Amino acid sequence: MGTAVNAARREPWIKGKFVGQKAPFKPQEIWAVRVRLQMEGRVRELALFNLGIDSKLRGCDLVALRVRDVSHGEQMATRAIVMQHKTQRPVQFEITQATRDAVQAWIRQAGLKSEDFLFPSRLHESPHLGTRQYARILGHWVDELGLNHADYGTHSMRRTKATLIYWRTKNLRAVQLLLGRSKLESTVRYLDIEVDDALEISEQTEI
């Protein structure tokens, strides 16, 4: 009887939470965050933000990166490859000059070595930044932009560059490879582009 009562009282885990795709950041929002972080000298956050955008990695993979994943000695890599925790499939990503500069500045400031986690945790129980900590940091960025918390999450970072690449090139296969997804159909759903693309194709088709 007690178990049944407790089960009835237990709230569903999704109560009060936004369920669905998280919005990607717009170019002007990316610029605004970068400028704020640079002006305020938030070196770690700038490295995390830039690398999150460039890598298109899930939060769990981003926070688990080691220094050696993105640099070779003193030299920052222009490309990196990591094994995705969720799929156990390798995925490659580019590291732009702005991101290389930001990450290198963070590595030097923190005195990190090749085998160290790129974003060490400030909590004793975790060797590297946790996904919840990452989500809280992202929440601060969203607040500073004056955006709605319900619309954004760590997947916003993963979707941002992928979405921009798609809208500029319309190359779904390229985006699929960059996200490390196994199926084209799941990439379409992930980018949430079906209706818009159908309408665009329709508008361009004359009978």
C-alpha cells in the first residue's frame, strides 16, 4: 500500500521541463557571448564556449576532452578526432584559429599538461567538469543574452554550427559526418528542417 501511495505521489521527471529540440544560437548571439567573455577575462569559459561550438560534441564528450586531444605539445591542432561515448564511433572536428587561441590561453593559464583533462572540475569528486556544471555555465550565458532558459541547453551548442553549415550549404551528408551520426534520417530530425525544406523545394518548383 505504502509503495503504491509513494508511486502516486512521485512526480514525473519531465514535470515542469521543456521537452523537445533545443534552439541553436544565432551568429549575433555567438558574437555577443564571445565579446563578453573576452572583455571580462573569463578565459576558461571562452575556451569552453568556442570549443563547444567548433567541436559539435555532446556535452559528455566535450567535458571529457584531454589536452592531448586538441594539441600536440605546444602546437594546437587544427583538427581533432575523438571517440563518442554514446555511440562508440569516432568523430572529427575542426578547430578554428579563434578557438585555438582561446584554448591555448586557457591551457597556459591553468598550467595543464598533455594528459590532463582540458576542463578540470573544481569539485573534488569529479576529475573533470561535469555535464551538470557545463549546463549551469551555459545557463549563465543564456541569462546574459536575455534568452529563455527553456529554449536552450547543452545541445544548443552541438546544434549551432551544424545548423549554420546546413543552411549555408544544404549538404546534409556533410552535417551527418560532422555530427558523427549513423543515419541521414536522424540528422534531418535533429536539425528540425523537414518542413522548411519541403516548403523551399515547393516554392522553387514550377509546373
